[in-house]
Amino acid sequence: MPTPLRNRLAPLAIGLLLLALVLGATRSDWPPLRDAVQTAEHFIYDQRLVWSQRTGIEQHDDAEIVIIDIDERSLGAVGRWPWPRATMADLLEQLWAAGTIVVAFDIVFAEPERNPAERVARGVDDPALRERLGELAPRFDGDRHLAEQLARGDAVLGFFLHRDETATHTGTLPEPARGAEELGTGTPVIHRFQAYTGNRPALQEAATGAGAFSVIPDADGVVRRAPLLLGHGDAVYPGLALETARVYQLLDDFRVETVALGAHTAVDAIELGAARLPTDARGQALIPYRGPRGSFPYISAVDLLRGETDPDALEGAIALIGTSAMGLYDLRPTPTDAAFPGVEIHANLLAGILADDLPRKPAWVDGANLVTTLTAGLVAAGLLPFLGPLATLAVTAGLLALLVGGNLWAWAQWDLALGAAGPLAAVLLIGAGNLTWGFLFEHRRRHQLRQRFGEYVPPELVERMAEAPTAYTQTGETREITVLFADIRGFTTLSERLDAVALRELLNRFFTPMTRVIFEHGGTIDKYVGDLIMAFWGAPMDDPEHRRHAVAAALAMQREAERLREELAREGLPAIEIGIGLNSGPAAVGDMGSAYRRAYTALGDAVNLASRVEGQTKAYGVGLLVTEHTRAGLETVYGFREIDRIQVKGRSQPVTLYEPVEATQSPAET
């Protein structure tokens, strides 16, 4: 298999593997994976909700809902909770007088209130006085006063359902919900509770309705949904918001749409008048939070009791009585606030019910998430391996933007709460995987390139080559190059005069400056053979001016040789003379050799001719000779003295030899 294709198939396989892992994670029932996916989905849901609030996409044209807040100031003025029932009756009387249409309580009146007249009568010995106190007792009956006020208008009491099996039953539950009879039989999947805290019977009978204010937070403790239907025993009860909406709309009941879910009965939706309220299988609705804490108008309970409230603020409104006081423990974490009053949670849900704009998460959403994850993952896995790093980054960002934009559009257009963790994770992981593979692959290729060319090519050129490693190859190719051969004249005689150690040191002193000069002029070292250096210009990096650079290097090598001669003479060592030959032409360059040892080299007639030209320097008594092929185009850069025309073995045409004698202008040497 060709290497480029193999290099593409590896990240493709990695991408498909990552996609399979994401799909497995989103469908897994293993608690750690399931919790991780849920955490991601919850985070995305919360951010989407906050985004829609900040951008003003959530528009609310609903009934006026006002919160009567038993706040810290009210507790300080009236007294600690629970307040006397007479005080609550006064509060309710003020609401009716202001024209409030419906009053709902996010509190429960479970315990009987002691009658002060009866308490005093039990301690009196005088029968006549005891009888008189008994006659006065109804006037001090707080439950009776509150019941009378409840009966004056449409009041909805709240009650609490417990999951704790050890909790006791307190108070009285209202009549079960009409229209939910189907959920009272079989094995419904709505939340079932083991105990309750209800209201006093007299109060329950006086109220128009009652709804449970129990909420069930998600696994992370955040309240994102609330049950519209709750079960206790075989009975089904409405949530506080649903019951308040029913009473406000003067409806006798609501209807529950159910579907079979295996052996269970699941809720599909709730019909309330003309509205069809979407729920999950357990009868829970997503809460359409309109903003942070305080998004609904608040009226302090003490201001209402003192008559210091503008009546217009309550006329025609729905009033929810609850508390924001920290000491009464009804503050919950929500997507918009870490400490959100429970009464405002019900206000948000009630507003969504009345406006018929509850967020929807139909049963088919899970299937849609699976298809979206699969599609996005396949696109990323199939496309990214064939792109470069910048294109991979751009396409990954584009896919993420498309997924996020589509998700937000579905939310803004249809209140659809689509999942996003799976598709986003698939694209992110596959994109990161491709970028990581590309980085490692490019790093490996650059490392290999430095290893292969580092001995032949100047370090700065190796770094330039490493910036685009795919542009350079060691496979055989034909290039137009200039070849240089240089050796020490009389090396055989010299080697006989020196021992091995001295000869090695002499060669090192010769090769080091010569190699430096070649590298400084952008040349590639081919090999050292004895006292001979072979180098060339024009490969592996393209060099349009390889002739000029090679001649400049040869002249600099002559200057270095002169400097070295002077050094050796001062040290009493034999002087050295060098001969350099240059030729230009096409040659085969590449990685050549055997399975045991290979080298990057140049082969061809142009190389052979350069070697022969170097051999002629001694015969003509010059240090540097170039052919007409190297001289071509450099006439205005260097001065050339024609030496001779020679016939070279294997060539039909004679070759003209020249000696570069001087620079007619300052040539660039790199």
C-alpha cells in the first residue's frame, strides 16, 4: 500500500474508533459514562437556556404573575415562621381586595393552630367563665378565619409529597386529579411518593384546588424540570403550577395522554384546555426559566399587610405566596441561579403553561441525537484525514458551529431541547485526534528529514525543509544541479610522511572549514572519500542560482585553503594544495544504497564530468576549473579565463574549461 494512503487510513480508522466510543458512551448504562454524558448534556442545556435569555429570544406574553414574598424583612416585622393563621387570612384578604384573580400557596398548613381562648378556658375553674371563653373561641379560631378567606376566591393550596418511607402522613390530601385515571392503574412511570404533608381538612375543603409543590432535582442537584403529575398510592395529583393554571382558566379538569412503554404506562402530554403541554414519560415538564432570580415582580408580605402596596400591581394577577428567606430553606440551585426561590420556580413553570411555550423534548429526540452524532462523526472522520492542519481546524470549527447553530435554532424556533453532547463530542474528539495525529506524523517526518539530511545539508536549510517536509523526498529524481569535487594534491605523498594520528588531524582540519564554507553557501555534502569532498547545489532544496552559489563556495574554499597553508607552515607541517572542479547539468539525486546502508547522493554524466574537471586542475596548474555549463549565465558576476577545450572520454563534443579569476560585482553568497 502506498505510504501516503496508509498515512491517511490511520487517522480515518482512529476517527471511526472515536466515533464508536462516543456512540457507545451516549448509549451506555454504565454509571460513570452515563453520569458523564448527563453532566455534559446538563451543561449544554443550561448554557443554551442562559443564551436564550441574554439574547432576548425568550419572549413572554403571558398572564401577570406576582410573587408575595415572606422575606427576611417580613419575618423581622411580623415574627418568625409559621405565622398565625389570622395573619395569613389578613394577607389573603388584602389580595382579594386588590383584585387578585387566583392565589396559590407554595406553603402548607399541616398542623392545627392552638386557639388562645380554648387554651385559657382549660385553665379556668369557674364554669361560667369557662363557658363564656368557649363562646368566644370561634372568634380566635385562625383556621376558621383562613378558611373563610380561602372560600372568598379561587385559592390553590400547596402540599408536599415525600419519598422518605419513614415520613409520616400529616394533614389531608385533596381529591385525586380528574382526567388522570389511566395513570391510577397498571404500572405508570410517573414519580411515586411514599408519604405526604397535606393541609388541615377545613382549609382543604375551603380551597378551590390543591397542587403538590414537590420538585425533583437532576443528579447534579439542579432543578431543570418539575413534575406536573405526581403519584401517591393509586392516586395521581397535579403539580402546583398545573393546578393553578387549571383554576385560572376556569377548567374542570385536564386530560392526560398516555402511551404504552413496554409493560408500563408513560405520559406523552397533558391537554389543558386548548394547550397541549409536552412532558417526559414521567409527566415532568422542563421549566422555561425566563431569567435569573427576580424575573417576576416581588411584593414583600409585610408591605401587603400594611396596605403599602399599589393595588394596580395585583389587579387581575395570579399571586403565588412563598418565601425567599434563607432561613426557611426553600432556595434551590437552577440553571440561572445557585440559590433560586422555590416559589419563583413554580412561577416560571406556571408562566410557561399559560403561554403554552414549555420546552419540548419528545421521545424521538434520543433517536435524532444518535443520527446527528453518527452523521457528524462520519463527516469528520471521512473528511479531516485528507486535510492539512489549518483546514482541519477550520472544518472542525465549521462543523461545531453548524451543530451549535442548528441546536440553538431548533430551541429558538420550536422550543426543542435537542441533545448536543454526542455530536459535539464526536466532532471535537475526531478533530483533536486528527490534529494530534497530524502533529505526531509531521513531527516524525520532520525528525526523519533532519536525520536523513542533517549530515548533508546546512542546519538552517534543514530547518527550512522541515517547515514543508512533504516537499522533499529521498526517492530518486532528476534535478539540474552544480557538482563540486575538491581534493588535496599529493595526498599519497603526504600520507606517507605523517603517521595515522597526525594524518587524521590534518584531514579534520581540512574538512571542517571546507564543509563550513559549503554549508554557508547552501551546498549539500555528498561524501568524503579519503582526501576528497563531493558536494552539490540544487538538491534537495531547489536553488535557481546553484551555479553562482557553487562558484562562490569554490572561491571561498580556495581562500580557506590559503589560510590553512599559512597555519600549517607556522606549525612546521607540510603545506597542502587543493584542486576544485565544477560542472553543472542534470543528475539523478536521491537516497541510494542497499538495505544495510544508504546515502543521499547524486549520479550521472554531470557528476562524472565534474570529477574529471577536478583532475585537470593539476595538469593546468590552477586551483579551480569550471566547465562552460557552470560558466553559463555568470559572465556578468565573475571574470572567467578560458583555459582549454578538452575531449572527455564518453562525450562527442569537447568541453571548454574556465578559471574564475575575479568577481566583477559583489555576488550574494547564500
